[in-house]
Amino acid sequence: MPNTVVSPARKAKILAEALPYIQKFSGKTIVIKYGGNAMTDAALKSSFASDVVLLKLVGLNPIVVHGGGPQIEQLLTRVGKKGEFVQGMRVTDAETMEVVEMVLGGQVNKEIVNLINQHGGKAVGLTGKDARFIRAHKLKVQNGPAGDLIDIGHVGEITQVDPTVLTFLYQGDFIPVIAPIGVGKNGETYNINADVVAGKIAETLRAEKLVLLTNTAGVLDREGKLLTGLTPAEIDALVADGTLSGGMLPKIGSALDAARNGVNSVHIIDGRVPHCLLLEILTDHGVGTMIHGQ
């Protein structure tokens, strides 16, 4: 077994590096989109939970929004359905919506809540239907730049986030854990992209940071080089020239909206790196791409 004991000198160095950031961000809200390998690897799940608890302990207000794509795919396969995506959005018929709500609002949400609580936190699980705090209507996507609008089922576009319940929870020393499910004006249930939900919550709360965990090192150029310290205009150029495409587009769209609407910085980080949250937020060297707010 490798020696995992951290020497007093190393502990002092880590604390000295983190302390200015702890002081700077004390009392600030950090919205974290949790997904990818960090949700499926046991060691990374434990690392994530301990990071969230530590951020709360040192005075930050973490709010977790989670995905669950692999878990949804597993259950769809078991019931004989094949997942389909349009522009990074899951096509969600009525049967698929039942599976999505069961997996996200039940299985995945409760597992994350339990894990954070096991690490000493006080997590509370929610969907956007609780207190109707994520309100939405049906989203239709355009088929190409000049194409027709496509109905992709029970997929929602957020119309309003009511922050009352979230504020109540984090001010009460709880850690909200949110499944990305919204509610329509007549009680309809909508599947919403988790990156979009995280971004809209960050905007509504004027969060200090929006952190999006991914299965890549961050935003990469055409040669695979990590880009960081980007502006929204530079991101727009990467989308326009096709460097960023496919499933990255909802993530990038959420990042840009947040950066342009009051969130101080957005971080797209490598969730495959143990303790990536602490490395990105509380140290000089990050593990991904930072996009500056405007």
C-alpha cells in the first residue's frame, strides 16, 4: 500500500495556498454541475463528496446539480428502449420521461445525498418540482440553421427559477442536491439538461462561480491543447469555427449565459481528477478551463 500520510510541512503548504481563497470566497455561492466519470467511479464519487463537504465547512455555499445519463441509458436498455439525442438533448417520450424521473429524482439523487451525508455534510435532495422552483415549458429545437422546429418530447426550457427554497437551505447549513427536472404551468414534468439547470440557477443566485465537471480536460483547441482564461467572445469564435460542437454545445451555452449574466467566473473542469473541485477553487493551479464573466 502506498504511504498516504501527509507530512506537517505539506499540510502547512496546502493550507497556506488555500487560505486566501477560503477568505475570498467565504459566504459566496458555488453552483456545481456533477456528471461524467466522477459519478460512476467509486473513488471519484468519494472524492467529490468530501470536496463538497469541505467547501461548506470552510464557509462557501455549494449547490450541486447532477446529471445521470449513463444510469438512464442502463435502465432504458433494460426496458428495451434506445436513447436518442438531438443537439445534445435527449429525445424524451412519455415512457422515457418516466425512466428519467425515476433515475434522476430517485436513484441518483438519493445516492449523492447519502454520499455527502456519509462524509459529514447535511445534504437535501430536490427536483425542480419541489416547491415548483424550476418552472419550464416545452422546448423545441431547430433542425439546422434554417430548418424546422423539432418536437423532442418532454424536454423543457426553463422559464423561471424561484430561489426561495435554495436560499432557505444553504442559509440553514444544508447542501442542496438538485435533479434537473422541471414543472410546467399545468403540472407537466420536463426533462432538462443538467448543464442548463446549473447555469440558470447560478445566474438566478448571482453565484460567484459555476463549475461544470466533464470527462475532458476542459475546452480544447483543434490540436487538443487546453484553453483557459477565455472570454465569452473567444468561446463564441470556437463555436462558430466548429471547434466546439455536439454534446459540448449545451454545456458551452450554459457557461456563456452564466458568464454574461452576473456569474463572476465559469469553470469547465476535468472530473476524472481526484479532488478537482478543491484544486480548481482553492489553489493557484486549476484543472480545466476558466471563462471570465462580463
